[in-house]
Amino acid sequence: MTHADADERRPLLEDQRDVVKPDSSTIPDGGFVAWSQVIGSFFLMFNCWGIVNCYGGFQAYYRTVLFPDASPAAISWIGSLQAFLLIFVSVLTGPAYDAGYFQGLIVTGTALMVFGTLMVSFCTQYWQLLLAQSLCTGLGAGCLFVPGVAILSTYFKKHASFATGIATSGGSVGGIVYLALFKRAELSFGFARSAQLLALVMLLTQCISLLTMRVRMVPATRRAYLQLSAFREVPYALYSGGVLFAFMGMYIPFFFIQTYAIEHGFLRANTAPYASITLNLASLVGRIIPNLLADRTGPFNILILCSLTTALLAFSWIWVDRVEALFVFCSLYGFFSGAFVSLSPTTVLSLSPSLSVVGVRMGMSFVFAAVGLLTGNPIAGTIMRAAGWPALQTFCGCCVGVAMVAIVAARVAKAGPSLRVLV
């Protein structure tokens, strides 16, 4: 770092009075300021993941009202590109967070997400939605994701998994709130007003994060945007491959469950959102309880159990033949898949040699998740159109199953086969 760079960065360090060198022995692991970061991170996840988790409602509306002649795969591209950008941009925001530009990322992400969601209300063409809902909102969400979870590792050590679980549960709460608001407002006031209402809620909740969150640790030197040497570490490489397949299959029910319920006659168009709400509500619980256990057993051990159960549930989706079974499936699948999402950040933390590279490694591993999200749902839509729902459900189960095998291999490579080792 040059002398000029150091001078440019000094105001940030002076403004943030709690900033210290990244010494893990000084981590507070609790207290008002620390838990304030959890609240702020909760609302970051509420918006960046909540808007992705509620896309099933948009997909059902687009397919039945706005673009009735479009293929399921084409409509899936809108949400898949949005989710892809949310995570792919993390390869840039991770190092930017490490470099101390936390507030800049939050302000930029808020502006892009609110503007993009507002522009959705004026969209009538497919390409317009790609620009507003996919590109603009996705880029904004990508600015919020990694800073929202990485900052917690500087405030919590012993209770890191539990704090992260509470924060990431915001994604499920956001999915529930946005889905309910969108459907109720769309029926009462129309599509345009419903999107504008979501933009207003987004702006107000982001203000909470802007007011409460403070950077505590800023590395003394600039960080590389990539750390390719990390992939020479077998556990990290295997884990990243597992993340690719997990996110390729895991979000298929979140995108397609409403369409599935309508086409099979389980629910009508006005009640189908309850299936997505059940998924997100169960995911909310799944992002907290397993994380509480992970602080005692290690995130890897819980992650393996949850990924195995998620894969089995995905295959069981094939035999869902009535509305009661549908809601049981949504409850169980939402719980265990939610655990996978919330445990990922603390798992990356356990695979990092120091806190100074957590942001970079988190961003790199999430690129694999981004590719999975980008490709998984459109592939699933194409499979459904060509071979029907059982083929889509099998594809979902196989993807999560491959992810589970890769994560088991990563855990064994990291700490051996003994479950007594906390990792």
C-alpha cells in the first residue's frame, strides 16, 4: 500500500472508533454493539435474499398473467440471473469489504435494490424485467450479501454460528413478508403498486442496517480479489464443488412449488403462495436451530446431516400427491435447506486460516453457488417441459445428493472421519 493510499484510508479508520487489528482474542462475542450488528445483518439478508426467496410468487404471476405463452425456463431466467448476480458479485464485494469499504457497499446496494424494484413496477416486456429485476436488483443484492455475514465474524467467535443463523434467517422472513405483501397488494391494487410497495419496505428496512452497523476490524493491507491458492487446499476445493451442486438443485422447489401446486390442483392461484410461505417459514426455523447446535458440534457435522436430509426430501417430492403431503414436504424441505444456507458462511470461516481472508474466500466459494443458481432453475424448467415433473424432482435430488457427497469428502479431508472432531 502506498503512502497516499494509507492517507486516503485513514478517515475510515478514524471514524470507526471500534476498529482494531484483527486479533481474535479481542472479539467481544456479545454485548449491545455486537448484537446490533446481528440486527443490521438480519435486515440486509431480509432484502437481498428475501427478494430472491419470494421469486416463486413473481414466477407464478409472470407465467399466468404477464407472459402466459413463455416457457418455464425463460421465466426462470429472470429469477436465476438475479440470484446469480447476488452471489457472483460477492467475488468483488468480499475483497472490497476486507479493504474497509463496508459503508460504501451498503449504500450502493441499497440504492440499486430500491431503484431496480421500483422500475419493476413499470415493466411490461421480458427484456425490461431482465434489466430491472435481474440486473439492477441482483447487483444491489450482491453488494449487501458478503458484508452482511462477514462482519459477524469480527464480533462473534464462540457464538458465531448462532449469530449467523439469526442474521441469515432474515432471508426467510423477507421471503415471507415480500411474498405476502406482493400477493395481497397485487390482488388489491395491481402489479405496479405491489412492486412499489416492496421498494418502499426495502428502503425503510435498509435504513435500520445503515444506522446500526459499524466496522470493527479493517485489515492493514489491501487484499487480493482472488486467492487461487485456496483451491490447492483439498477441503476448500471439495466444499466449493459441493456448493455448486447444492445451489443448482436446492432452490428448485422455491421457484417451482407454486406452479406445481396449481398444475396438480392442490391449490388455486390465490392460495398457491401459501406453499412458498411455508417453505420460507420453515427455512426461518432451519436457519436458527441447526446453527445453535453447530456451535457445539461444528458446522461441518451439522451441514452433512442437513444436506443428506435435503437430498432425501427432494426425491420424496415425487410422491407428493395431495395438499396435506405438499405442506409437510414444504415444512421439512424448508427447514433442512435453510440450515444449509445459513451454515455456509461459518463453514467457510472454519476453512480459512485467518479472519483477514474470510471475505475473499467467502466470495470465491459463493461464485460456485452463483453458477449453480444461474443454471439450476432454467435447466429444471427445460427438463420439466421435456419430461415432466418427476424428472425435475429427480434432477433436484441428484444435485443435492452430489453436494452432500462432496461435503462429506471435504470434512474427511479437513479433520478425518471421526465425528468427535469439531469442524
